[in-house]
Amino acid sequence: MAGEPTISIVGNVGSDAELKVTPNGYNVTSFSLAVTPRNQKNGEWSDGDTMWFRCFVWGENAASAAIAIRKGNKLFVDGRFKIDTYTTKEGELRTSFEVTVDKYGVVPPKVVEPVTAPVTQDEDPVGDFPF
């Protein structure tokens, strides 16, 4: 919808996605996503404070999200962002970051390129091939 804040994030899934059905019959899948910023200071990298996002996939995509999203996955999420504040039973004021997911995708693990040995000048790069 127009005017709603949007967000695109990449993070690590903190818990397996859970599919539920609302009393009105809507499917909703929820999961948590952790984002830890990396900072470089004086040539060294360090991790910042981890931010947790509560993510919700609604409707027809909820069932497939519940199957695909697993704890530990690196996930790309694109959606509508909302900040909610609430008071715990102990009286503490807390802030919740929530994302209504419009698009998501599992980020594949890094692939290490195979190391190939360089060809020296003494070797014939074409070789004795029959073609």
C-alpha cells in the first residue's frame, strides 16, 4: 500500500517458520530474522548489536514459506515495516520490529571457486588432443 514504510533485509532465520490459521481462516506463517551489522574500525571487523525482526507471510504464500524457511537459513526479505511498542508482564517497555513479507528468498551459501593450477610456459596449453 502507498505510504507504508518498506524494508529490504538479509539476515539469519532464528526459528523454524510456523504456519497458523487465523479465526477468519487466513493462513499466516511467522518466523524471526536476526540481522547483525558488521563494522570496520581501524582495519578490523566487529559485530554490532543484533536486531530481531518478527516476520509474517500471509495468504497463499504462507504454506510454502512454512516449508521453505528453516532455522539457520540466510534469508532475503522485502516487505512492509512496522515498529510496535508494548509493556511486558513485568512492566518493562519493549520495542518490536515487524515485517509483513511481500517477497522472500533463501540466500544460497557461498560457493568457493575451484583453484586451478596455472599453466607454465614450458607446457603446451593445447596438448595432444585428437581434434
